[in-house]
Amino acid sequence: MAEFRQDQAEGLRRLLDRGHLRMTAVAAGCHGVGKTSVVVNVAAAFATRGQRVLVIDENYGPANASGMLGVRCRYDLQQVMRRSCSLEDALVEGSPGVFILSAPSSVRALSSLRPLEQDRLIESFGRLDGRFDMALIDTPCGNAGTPGMFSRAVQDTIIVSSAAADAITASYSLIKRMRDQQGGRRFYMLLNRVASESNARLVADNLRKAAHGYLATPLEYLGSVPRDECLPQAERGYRAVVDASPAAPSARGFRRIADLISEWPQRGPRRDGMDSFDSLMQRLLSGSRFVFANAGV
């Protein structure tokens, strides 16, 4: 089953990581640390630099990325798979340069696609080639399991936490689960809503030492975003603080995070060539059916 899961992740990576597209998952071990706020504002920070960002939203409910930006996703990826709409129809512009694809329930639909539907899904994503510079995956939150389907396709994962003890404990548990279930992942720590950078560095350093010492897992400190009143004000207006109050401390923090992400090296070979892409997508879909059949889903 592990091989099939690897096939699924690699297929998804081929589905999204075309050309120079960078994919990054954003995860959190518990609710209340501002994970989706990080996604929305980092996406906005990249967009202000003229880059095009796709947010793949694996969350339900009004607190997801579209809800935070005050837009409604009429369709989701599951409906694309069922041919109720096109992939273009499912994309919603949440803010200038930032598009959202709702995908909270797609993994179940993926497991039952017929061959013709598989081909259509590949073709649909192929039409997005060259449109986006970055994909941010807003993963499901909580301590019940590992983040969702699309997050398995990426290597770079940002763990968002506050400096609270319970949030740090939940972050450690999340890293352990993701390390155990999905090898080869690179973890970055982002401390959100912090009182000071010095305190954030102390917390991140302690967690880094624990991850290295007990999990043999490298953890890189990405930076922090300070707490300020401009952020909740922007959210009440359904805007990213990066757009609403560019000079705010939190906005500057999100732009610093975007700067650091943009400096990450592009790793691995370019993934062009439709023949190989088609082959791996077929393995992805076959592996998905196998996993779900054995899980009784």
C-alpha cells in the first residue's frame, strides 16, 4: 500500500508541478493559529509582486480561504471530476492575482474515476500550464490525521503555529505523523501572531532541536508574523492585510515570509513531457482506487 500511496503523491505532483510552478503545503497541528490567514496573506504577498497564485483549499466551512476573502466557490474539484463544470468554472479569484480551487472532498471522487474521466482530468489541468507561478495548498487542520490529498504531492511543508505550549505540542505531533507517513518532506516552521521575534526564535529553536533529536527530521525556521490590530480589521473586511494595510507589522511579516519562500531553490528535474505525465497520472488513479478499496471507503 505504501507504494500505491507514493504513486498517488507522485501523480499529483506531476498533475500540478509543471514547468517552474512551485507547490507548498501549509499545515497546522491545531485550530486557532491562523493557518488560513497565512495562506491568504502569503498568496497576496506574491500577487503584489506580479506573480500568479493558485490556492488549493482542502477545507470545509466559512473559515476557509474563500470565506476569508468573502467569495463563494460555486463549484469544487469533485464537480469538475463529475463533469458538472469545467476546471475554469471552479476557479474563483479571491483577490487580485490569487485564485482559489475548492477541493475538500475530491479524494473520494478521485478513487472512482473511469478511464475517460481520468483523461479529461489530465486535460483540464493541462490547460492551466503556464498560468500560475505558485500553488499554495491549505490543508485540513487538526490532530486526527495527516493533511489531505494534494499536500501529499509536495515536498515543502510550512507548519504554522503560535507560541502557545499546546500549539507547539500539536505541531510536533503533526510533524511526526507526516514524517512517518510521507517520507522525503521538508519542513519549515512559521510562528504566527507572536509578541516578539526573539520569543518566536526561542520557541522555534526548541522545536527544531526536538524534531532533530527525537524524530531525526530537519526543521527550518521560516520566520514569524507579529500580532497587530490591522490583521483582524482586514479580515473583517474580507481582505488580506497585505492589501488592506501594506505598512502594518503583520503585512511586513507576510512579505518577509514570501521573500524567503521565493529564495528556496527549485529542486529536482523539470517535469515536462506528456507521455510520462499521462503514465504517472494513471498510476495515481489506480493507486487511489486500491487504497480506498482496502480501506473500505
